[in-house]
Amino acid sequence: MQNTPQISCIYCNSEAVIKHGKTRSGDPRFRCKDCEKTWVKGIVLYKKPDISAVAESYLLGHSIRELVPFYKSSPHRINMKIREHLSETQSWESFLDKSSEVRTTDVVYLQGIRFNCSFNSPENNEMFVAFAIEGLSSQIIGFEIAEDNTEDVWSKLIARLSKRKYKVKTFLTRDIKAVENPVTKYFEDSRVKLYLHKLNRDKEVANRCCVLENVSLRDKLIDDALKFYSKLDNQSYTSYLKNRFDMDIKTCIKKDCDRFFECMMKNCGTESESRLEQLLVEFNNRFEKFHALKTDPYIIINAWVGLHMLRPMECGFTRYSLYNQLPCKCSFACFASNHNDEQCEFIPNQRELGDFANEVAIRALHLPIESTVQGKFKLELASF
């Protein structure tokens, strides 16, 4: 007589299993006396992946149909699950206000971009999103969605920045007419300038990088970066180095000057992910593939912003970390699940300390801050 093999529970591995009838197709059903769960023999237990991971893949560029093999469901249901998950995600602005104390910034770029969407949009199915982007970190600190690019859109965004207690020295824009009145109303002490300074500054820095073999010029460039950084209102990294490692930012950079110039070359390159333009290109590339968004695009844009602010860039750090000037980590899953308290600071090694110092100093060097350039590039609003 052939022995019947012992069957274990597929859920808890208990051997206290009994027969529990059959399905209509005749397949035997079993029940576990310990956990009291039932299952059908021959049916493979499938654990669906974390919906946050699925949503992240979607935001990074995978289509709903491409996600079917991973989520094992219909495209319609996957789309519904992603939207349900993202609709419960906190707003990026709320997350930033709760998790960061930074409210003072030297430069904010006001940049808008159009995208395809059929939700309450004009006949051409285009909508417009206005971004406020902090200059040093390329961190999006606010955004506003509308049907078209109007002064009202910028007014709502700028008014909200004021209500959130931001202090901004300079707003850079390519559309002065649309932002002049809102900035004057809500930020009386701030300046509005054309988005031309950065181009001039980049050319100057790029030209310097072409002759970095010159030792005196190399020292001058480092000194410039440190001098410009010292002019910033937010110098959290200086305090962090002093309190945690009893070091200063100059020591970090001088320990490996070659790393500084490697970082400089990447920041001057057009392909660098740290550049503001690259961030907008990434947005455009993703949203042109969403085809026509037939429901409110806010939840998708809000999640996309959160994801890209929290993902490491080519330099190894996130925009969120550079914005706070603290080497900290916070995942998209943490943001999407509204768990602000789960962000954690990690202890960087010596090389990471230096790389972070390089990044913030070089980004300060690129900023066209009037107080640091001593009168250069003064393209004032009255000049146009």
C-alpha cells in the first residue's frame, strides 16, 4: 500500500492539515487546523508586489501593460490600484513643510511646462504646470496646475510660497510679465530677473574648467566656490560637519581636489542630472508618454515630484538631501505612505563627506547671487 505524502499548510507550514472537500472542477481543497486557512491543491500561492513599488515603476516610465507580468492583473485594475494608492499620498508641499526647516533660499527658478491631458483641458488636450525650483538643489518646492500659462497661475503659486513663510532673495524666470506683479505683491523685498544669468555663469565656469591644469586657477576656483557658499543663508552642512565630525567644508574639499574638479566637470556638462534643465526634460519625457490623462493629473504629478526629489541623482545624493544640506535618506515608499518620521540620517564615510561638500560648494558657485558677484550680470527688470 502506497503511503500518502504528508501535506503542509502553504501559509504557516503546519502539518495539522485536513481535507476540506473539492472544487467544482474536482480539485481537492484543504484546511489548516492551526491558522484555519483553506487552499486548493495545485494552485500556486502568489504574493503581489508592494503597490508602492508598482506605482514607482509606473512613474519612472513603465506603461500599465508592461506592469501586467509583475502585478498579475488586468491593465484596468493595475491602473485603478495605482491611482487609489497615489490618491492617498500626502501633498509634496505638505511633506516638505513637515520634514524640513529650510525656508530661506537665495534663488528660486519659476519655470513652467506644458503636458498632454484631457482632464478639463482645452481642445488641444494641453495643460500647464508652474514649478518653483530652489536654485542650489534643483528641488521643487511648489507647483501649480492649470489649463494655461497665465498670471493667475503664478500668483497662486507665489502666494502659497509666501504663506508657507519662504524668504527668497531672487526669482529667476523666462516670463517676467506673468510673475512681476505676484512677486511684487507677496515678496516686496525680492528681485525678479531674467533667466539669462545662469547661462552666462555656466559659460564662465565651463571656460575655467577647460584650463584646470593651471594650479593657480584650480585654487582660485575652489576659493570662489567656498566664498560663494559662505554667502548663502542656508549653511546647514557647515554646522553638520562641525558638530558631528569637527571638520569644516574647506578641509573636506582640499583633502581631494581632483574629486572637486571631477564634480565640477559633471556639473558643467549638459547631460548632468543635477541641472535644472534635465529635471524639466525628465518631466516632459515622462508625461508625453502618459498619453491623455483622463482624470485629475494632480495625483500623478504630485507623486512624480516626490519620487524625483527623493531619488539619488548622478552625484549620489538626492535633491531633497541637498536642499536640506544634510546627508539623509527618505524613500518614495515613506513619502507615499505618509510616514514622515521614517526618514533617517546615515553616517557617510570620508569620501561621501567630501563629495557632499563638493556638490554644495559647486552649486553655490553656479548660482547668480547678486551679493556674491559684486555687480556682475546685473540684468535688472527695469532694463527690459
